[in-house]
Amino acid sequence: MSSVSTPGHPAVLLTEAEVAQVLRVSSRTIRRWAACGTVPAVQIGGVRRFRLRDVAALIDPSTDLEPAGNGREVSRP
């Protein structure tokens, strides 16, 4: 799975709190998972962000999210 976005189609980035809400775990759990590499994170300035495609892969490893023409990420079977 590529974590590089294509030109004109930036990756959808989530905050720690958003990821915790989606996965129904605490923010502390997300910090631990990021520290040990369970969920990849990108550092932007002094904050950590998570790619939607990486979070989706935690839920369903067969998920392949690719940018659609409108800049939103969609699932491709």
C-alpha cells in the first residue's frame, strides 16, 4: 500500500482524536500504537497526523483507498 499521495490528490489526514473516535479507543492507545508502529503517523510541524488509508487498513487489511477525481479517497475493491 502506497502512503504517497498523487499530485492534486492529497492524502486525507486525521487527528489523533479523530482516529481514536473512529476506532473507539482512547487517544492514549493511539499514541502507543503510533509509537510502536501499529498505525503509521506523519509529523507535521509539532503535531502527529494519521493517513485515512492507514487507519482503514487497521480495520480491514484488504482495503485499498485511492484518491478519486474529486480529491476524496474512495475504496477500490
